Amino acid sequence: MEQLFAPWRIDWVERDPDEDEIDGCPFCVLPARDTDQESRIVARSEHTFVILNNAPYSPGHLMVIPRRHTGEWGNLSDTELLDHARMKVAAIEALEASMGTDGLNAGENLGGSAAGGSIDDHLHTHLVPRWSGDTNFMPIISETKVIVEALEATYEKLHAGFSELDSAASEVSDGGAVWLEFGDDE
């Protein structure tokens, strides 16, 4: 018999389900908490934040999310759109530096359940790291998805990657997201 070793899953098994309950939009509730690391928010800017996906397709799967609650890109101001675009660039740089990616997939689920999205009323962009030769046949052959790295370890890598960016604020607090500042002259 084959065994998959995933000791970090005990945290999920022993969790208090009442603490996991989020009343409202998770993309509005999580950034309002004082626990960036527990919420898996790795970076913030004035109008955008970056959070690890709780059900990653690969290590480093993250989402770049506008702070404003809307499901329509046309509802965001030019400033918010530019901030989101700059955060995507920063996230790509952080992924490349900290995860050694060979490429990535970027995507959005627009149009609710018809597009396959689970949260359709708050925009978000998925960035999924990819590596050459990582074909991962497990989901096809055995209907099993193998997560090769604990989210906490991925968080630490990405936090360090964002901290090294030129747009990172000079001081980064322990346990808090990296604050990125995008100047008007960029």
C-alpha cells in the first residue's frame, strides 16, 4: 500500500470549526482581522492585498484581491485598477524569487458559478506557480491531489520574497503582511 505523508493536516483535523466560520465575504472579513499570518495574507498595499489560496493547485498559489467589495472590474477606480496591476507584478516577482518558478498561470473566474468560481461577488486574480516537468499525474490516475508543502512554509517563503521587493516598506513586522508602496512615478 502506498502512503502519503502529510503531518500538517492534523491542524485541520483538530481545528475548532466554530473559529473557521466567516460571517460575510471572506475577502472582506480576513483583511479586517489583526492576524495576517493566520489569515495567510502575505502582502498589502493601499487598495489591494495578496492571500494564499487555502486549497492550492500548487505551492505558492495565491490570489491578488482588491480591497473594495465588488464583482465588476468597471466598479473600480483607475487608482484601484493600477494598484491591483502593480500588486500582480509584485506578486509575480515574489513568486519567482522565493519559489523558483519556471512559469505561472494567471486567471479569474468571472460570471459566478458559470465560470467555476466559488466567490463571485468579490474580484480576485489567481496566480498559480508552475515548474517545468511537473506534470503531476496523481489527480488523473488516482483522483488524488498531492500538496507538497505546508501552507505555513509557503507563507514564510513568500513573505520573504515580498520583503525583498523595492516597493516593500522599510520595516516589516513579524507576523504581519508586507506593506508595499507604489509611487506615482513608477
